[in-house]
Amino acid sequence: MVKNNPYSAMPNSLQIGEMIQAYAPWVYFHPDEQYLPLSVLWFFQNGVELHQPCQIPRPMINDGETFQTMVEQMMPF
């Protein structure tokens, strides 16, 4: 039967929802936790871009001091 219809073994949306409920990780935070996770939307709206405008972005390699110097040069403080 799988040879005729390769999608017959795929779970439907109800089964996917049940699997998410059963296997999704649980995350607990201490009541006094100071650092909580942020949403992706917040990060993109409030994050810092590590490249100069109008330039092609290049990979940033964190090798300690050189990386920190590059970041400081790009920050408008």
C-alpha cells in the first residue's frame, strides 16, 4: 500500500497535534529568574545588526578580542 501512496504513512494534523502535546519539552523557570526568553519578533525588532548598512554582510567569527573590537566599531554609541 505504501508503494501506491507514499503519503499514507504520514500523520494527519490531529495526530501531529497529539504528538506535539505528548513530546514537546516542558520548560520551568525559577520565580526569581531575571533573564527570560524573548520572542523571535522582539529580537528582530530590538536586536543589533552586526553589519554596516549598504554593505554585503560577511560572517562574524568570534575569536575574542578582534570580534569585540569589530562590534564596538559598528555600535553607534
